[in-house]
Amino acid sequence: MLRHRKFSGIWRQQPWLWGGAIGCGALFCVVAFVLGGALWSRQMVKSDQPPEWSLASPAAPQLKQELNGLTTRPNFSTPTIDNSSVQLTNATRPASEPAPVALAEPQFGPICFKAARPQNDTPACEETYAPVVEMHAVFNYTGMSTHNEWTRVWYHNGQEVLRVKENWSGDVEGQFDYNLNTSNGQLLPPGLWQLELYIDGQLETFGAFVINGIVSTSLPPVEATPGPTKAPELPLPAYRLAFTKWDGGKHAIWTANLDGSEAQFLLDFAASPSWAPDGQSMVFFGEEGIDTQPAVGVGTNGIWRMEAHGENPTQLLAEGSAHAVAWSPVGNLVAFDAARGGPDRRVYFIGADGSHQPLETLGEQPTWSPDGQQIAVRVCRPECGLWIVNLDDSNPRQLTGEGADGLPAWSPDGRKIAFSRNVEGNVDIFVINVDGADLQRLTTAPGNDSVPAWTPDGQHLVFRTTRNGLWQIFLMRADGSDQHLIIDGVGAGDEWAFDRMSVR
């Protein structure tokens, strides 16, 4: 007790001891708080750091250094490939199971490249491959809808070889398997292959792989071909061509892939098909007798609409004098030409639902500008040729001065117009810039080459030809090279505007 009272007395007699103790305690709390906050902040910064981009498996240093420059479009100094007969195709297979309505931001995951193997196993994602005939680019996606536009761009040894832009047609989320393969069973060219995927114009993800140049000894050697080397064929996207066949009494609409495969009959008494921008339906001219088919309801000749596989043909407008029909690239209007009580044909417009539109202009065989604001037509104003004009017939300007020029087709990039011209009794395909400059002749074969139509990527043109003694459909590159048959025996009536084609 005495000791306790003495100890307490010291504290009462020396109050500065109380102040020192309290100050030390406060200092200890401050130090603890600062150290704890620093550790917590360091952990948060560490966890918020985005992961470094990498390929599916550890990359060789040289390859990774090349890939880090992808977004700047470098020219890689890889050896020039010598594989002139390669013909590439690709196909897409979006997931088919239904998915919920998209709520998240559209997003593509990292690309996993896998080589196809005959044993049907599940190969791992790799970066370097021996020579292969097919490659799979597999990636996950979320938040996608038909309102999103997606673009895929392929590069080979730093040079762009394919650019495809279209609206998304898959599910909201799932896994996408995008195939690159050779249609004739030959090997993909060796070198560095790169793939970029864009959503609504923004680069979303990219990846690359290398095919080495060592050819398997089990494959037969490739014989050298004398003369100039033919450039490798660009990969053909999975587009569908809508076209007509003429049997001598009526037209019928068909569709097929760009290599002529998977041809499908849609409807008789139907001509001049034109795809909707989303490829889910088309408009066309229905001939007299269209309503005699069991699948067709009430209607007569005029402007019609049906779904992509020929379902639900529905008349939009009764117009027996119509010829060429064209759906606007922006999807809201349909143009057609007709002769309503006079010798001169005019272009009229209706809504995609058949609604009346108070617009018209002189001319025939209309083709739309990519922005849907103008059309190119064949007309005499009074000089005959191809003219470009606004939808309300304002601001006409002459493009060509040959009266026989016709069946124009506006390129997807808006820069060129392809058309047919009669040169000393031989009809051929020409292209010209929209300002009237740089006229080029693309075909020279004996016979008629006409009714051109562009592919959506602007890389190819399809056209009809009689160079082999009967009407056929050919495919060629946009510069006129690599002209080859894709569909045989399509026939053609006297009015070639009924034979116009459309690709989506």
C-alpha cells in the first residue's frame, strides 16, 4: 500500500509524465496507420495493373518483339513466299445455342490459334506450326448484338490480304471458331500470319502465329511453272450471292456461295434480287404468275420481299413495268425503275415496308452510293450515259458519255462504279472513279460480259458472261485478274436488268 501511494504521488507531483505517455501513444498510432495504409495502397495498385498481353503459349523473343508493333502496321522483313497456287477460303461458325439479352459492353477475348488435325483431337494453342492446310482462330465473346459491326483483318508477312466488315449475326455470348483454310487442299503459305478483330471500328483483340517453311517429305513436290508468277488468291469470305436463272419463259431466284457451292433455289417468277443490308431478307421483281406457287399469297407482278431462304414472299407494290430493284445500303429505302405511262423510265422509291416515298428521278437501273444519299443511273439528260444524282433529282452530274453504258454497280468504298459497255459489238466490264477519272477495262473476252456486282469487301466482282457460248457467272478480282467460272448455265432473257445480282 505504501509503495502504491508513493507511486501515485510521483505521478501527481510530476504531471509532465502523463503528457509524455499520451504523446508516445499517439505517435505509435500515427506510425501504425501510415504503414498499414502504404501496404494497403501497394496491394491495390498491384491488383489494378492490367495483365501484360501475351500469346497462348510462351513466345520466342523475336516473335514477341514483332507482335508488339502490330498496331503500327509494320512491314515485316520475312522472306517472299513462293506458293502461287494457294487458294484460301474461310468460314465462320458462331455458337448456335441461345443466349440472354446483351447487357455488358461488347468484348472479344484473346485469340487462340489451333491447327486442324485429322485425329479430331483438341490441339493446344500454339504460336509456331509446321505446314498446315487449315487454321482455327478461336475466341470468346460477350455482349454482342446485331447492332454491332465487327471487322476481321488478316495480314501475311506484314501485308494486308483480307479485310471483312459486317454486322454481327451470332449470339450474345459464346465461343467463335473462325477458320482459315485452302479450298484445294494445298498448304497455307509459310510466314507470319496476323489477325485483328474490331468491334464498331475499335481494335478489340489481335494475335499471330508462324508457319515455318519446311515442307513435309510426304507431300508431292510443286512443279515450277514458266512465265509470271500468279499472286496467291485472297481468302473468300462466307458471302452469299443472290442471282437468277432463266429457263426461256420465267426467271427464278437462287443463292450460292462465292465458289458456286451450296446453291439453293428460292422462288420462281422472280428476278433482280437485292439483299437487305443485314442479309436476312431481299427485295426483287415478281413476274406475272408469281402467285401461282403454293408458298405465295395474294399478289401480282411488282416489287416483292422475302426472307433469306425464300420464306414468306410478300408484295410491297404492284408495278408491272418495273425492272431493276435495289435495296439501300442503309436499309430504309428500295429503289426501282418503271415506265409509268411514258416512253422514258424513271426511278421511284418506296420504304422497305412498302410505304410510299415522294421521291423520283430520271433514269433506270439504279445503284446506290454506300451512304444511301445518291444513286447512279443510266439516262439521257440529254447526253446519254451514266449519271450520278440525288434522290430528289437534284444536282445531276454526268459520269460517262457512251449511250450504251449501263447496269452500274457502286463499289462499297464509294470510290468506283463498275458497269458494262458495248465496244464494237462486244460487251465488257469497265470501272471508273466517281469523279469520271481513271476509266479501266476489266474484261476483253469475246462474247458478252455484263451485270457486275461487288462483294461487300470490295475485293471481287461477280458478273455474267457468254464467253463460253452460254450464260455463266464468273468471279474476278477488282482489278480484273483471276477471272474464273463459279456457276454454269444460268440463262438470260432479253432484259438484262432482270439478271442483276447481289452479294451479302
